Amino acid sequence: KKVKEDLNQEWYLMDPHDIFLIKGYCLEDFYGEEWESRYEDCVRDNRISKRVYVLKDIVRLILKSAVETGTPFAFYRDTVNRMNPNKHKGIIYCSNLCTEIAQNMKEAEILERKVITEEGDEVIVSTVKPGDFVVCNLASLCLGNIDVENKEELQKITKTVVRALDNVIDLNFYPVKEAELTNKKYRAIGLGVSGYHHMLAKHHIAWESEEHLRFVDTVFENINFAAIKASAELAKERGSYREFAGSEWETGEYFRRRDYSSSEWKELEKEVHEGIRNAWILATAPTSSTSILIGTTAGLDPIMNRFFLEEKKGAILPRVAPELSMESYWYYKSAHQIDQTWSVRAAGLRQRHIDQAQSVNLWITNDYKMSELLNLYTLAWESGVKTIYYVRSKALDPDECESCSA
């Protein structure tokens, strides 16, 4: 927000421990307008020590790191928490490594600690109130192998996967007890996709086109509808997740936030008001390795090249775009040659239908200017994208052009 206002204004770095001791709260426990108000309050408080930077200097450091190392990942915490259907029970502080999981998190608390002496040995006994330890329960629909325009087929497959993921929660082995408790409290699952570019090419849809945006908006709305319906039906059979009461699933706010106003969605809203099995349902993971096994494209990414060699765990694997033919050839444009604004805009449209987040990579060449990369991050924020994964940069060699050499 401040980047959009003025890059030459000041930004203040403060020690969270100082804020807690002096102000009595943790700044990270808030988001949106409340966070902004408390941040400005801390800036005005002379008791809190500060390190002052010009905003553009911090932005330059972030962008420089992103280009050189691919990280840091971006987490738009205001958007994440504003769209959280379970904000009545907590806050989402960060995502997982792959940036697709967005669920409530909470630290464990030590309620009591005793020192017991037995025959000269001191034994420390602690009573701990468990926090919320998030677990990834993931599976993906292979969009390249599904007739995504057939609602009946899509709903049937989605229903099967949602049921399977819900079963995993009860059948799984949990090395960490707190993770088991959290998992069974919220029963969160992460249904995602692979074969996104495969799907577009199969339907002869160019990545850089308005048709792409319209198509995926419809596809992901249908996936979301099928997944929510499957979870609502499971709730009738097995009961809702424990914290359902007061959630935006129960109140219907989940549907209003996303402007789901058709008669079909209104009927589903009434059904969900009675119960839903899973607190969070959709999350699109990278699926790089699994996409190799099933012969499709990885996650939501465009292909790196129509044919290339990829290293996985010490092995060199030949990769070819799935179902490559004269008809699909021109629809498989290489990731680094795609205008990334189309990728960000598509991510914004998909995000409306995904209650958690997405693993979205930005593919740039060394010709990219810092200002152009910054514009992609701000466009993602404006488009309602929740997270950005890696920035994958590369120098393009004109002699490597596949289309010219084909």
C-alpha cells in the first residue's frame, strides 16, 4: 500500500519484544486497518527503539534477493486473513514452504511447571495447552486428464478425492500429537490441481489471452462448487468439523465475500449452513514430482520448454510437453517467454475460488527491470492473490528458441 503511495517515504523496523513489553500487545496478532493503526501508534511512541529506512531501499533489497535467489516468498497477510472462513477461531500468521496452505495457527502454552525430586533426581513436569499445528493433507486433480467442461464428471471425481482426503485425517500416523489434535479439530484438506498448462493447450487456449482468464475462472468455480458440495454431503454422514459454529461457512459470509449469487450457489449456501466436514478445502500445491509420474505439467505453472532435461534427486529426466502435437505445439509457450501479468491476473481470478492459497511462480528473464518485477507483486496484491512462491529468473539466449529450431 505504501509502495503505491510513495517509495520515498520512511519505513520503521521495530523489535517485536519491545512492542510487547511497552504496548502490551503483539503487532503480528493483527491485520488490515487494525494492524495499520497499531503500527502507526508504535511509530509515534518514543519509548520503542526504531531503525528507519527509506521504503525504496527495503524494496530494492527484497527484489534483489528475489532475482538472485528466488526468495523471499510473498505472503499477503491482509488478504489471507480477510478471506479466512475461520477467522472466528484464530489468525493465519504465515504459509507453508510451498505457499499453498493458509490455516489458523497458534503457539502452545505452558500452563504449569513442577520440579519433582525423586531419590535425589530432579524431574521437570510441564502441563502444556496445545496450539494449532497445521498439517498438509494434499491431493490434486489432473486437469489435463479430466473433461473439465463436464460438470458431472468433475463433481464425481472431486467427491471421491474429498472423501479420500477426509479419510486420511483419521487413518494417518502423527509423529507430533499437537498436529493430530489440530488436524482432527479442523479436518482441513488441500485439494489442488496439476496439469494446468496441459489443460489449456488441450483446449487450444493461449496462455496470454482473455479466453484463458474466462476459462479458468469458470473451471475453478466449478471445482470449488464440487468440493464444497462434497464436504457438505460428508458432514451429513459424519458430522461437521468441531469449530464450525460461528464460521463464515455457517453464517454464509464465505459465499457473500466471493459474490456467489446464482441460484445454484444459493442452494449450496443453505446446505452448508447446516454443516460442512472440512474447515478448509482447496489449496493448489506445486506437484512437480507427481506431475512427472502421471505425464502432465506441474501444478499451475507453464512448461519450462516444450522439451528439456530436468534433474530430480540426482537423475536426469527427459521431459516433453504432454500430448505435444502440431495442434497443441503453439499453445505450449515456454514459461520465461510468457508475459507474467497474464499469470498474475489468472492467479487473482482463481484465488476467489480457493479458500487457502496457491503455489504461484513468477518466471522472468535477466532483462526484467526491478520496477517491472515490483509491478508484478503490486498487481498480485491488487488482484487478491494471497501468496507468491519462487521468482525463477533466467537469461534468454536467442539461439535457444525452440520455435525457430523446430
